[in-house]
Amino acid sequence: MPYQVSFEYYTVAPRLRKLEQENSEIAQQIYDELDRLAVEREYFNTNERDRLEAFLVGNILVGYNLSHRKKLIDVVYITELP
């Protein structure tokens, strides 16, 4: 079963909704990358420690906490780089 993806409610979810309105292509790329990670992580060792990771889409940096025990990818920040 793939990992579940969640978004930090007060900071990430509103930024992502705004990004969907302003640049739907970048927002879709972020969703696609998160979906890919959720499926890819399914096959990793679940005994690993939780850790913070990030990926870049265009000039948008997306940080997420990877929890193997909970099988969860929790997106904790989305930042636009200059």
C-alpha cells in the first residue's frame, strides 16, 4: 500500500491552493512528484528513522517529513525561491 500524503493545514494547504490558481502546471507537477514518492516509498525499509526531505519543482521548494512507521509523507513547507 502506498504511503499517505498529508499537508500541513495552516501553512501548506493555503499556499498550494493559491499556487493551483496562479500556476496550475507547477501545482500539478508537485502533486505528481508526491504521488510518485508515495508509491516509491512503499518498498523502502519501514524500520528507518523519520526524516525531513525536500524536492524542487521549478523555483518551488517542497519540504516533507517522511515517516516510515506511519507510512506517511507529511508536506510541511512550500517555499518559492528567488
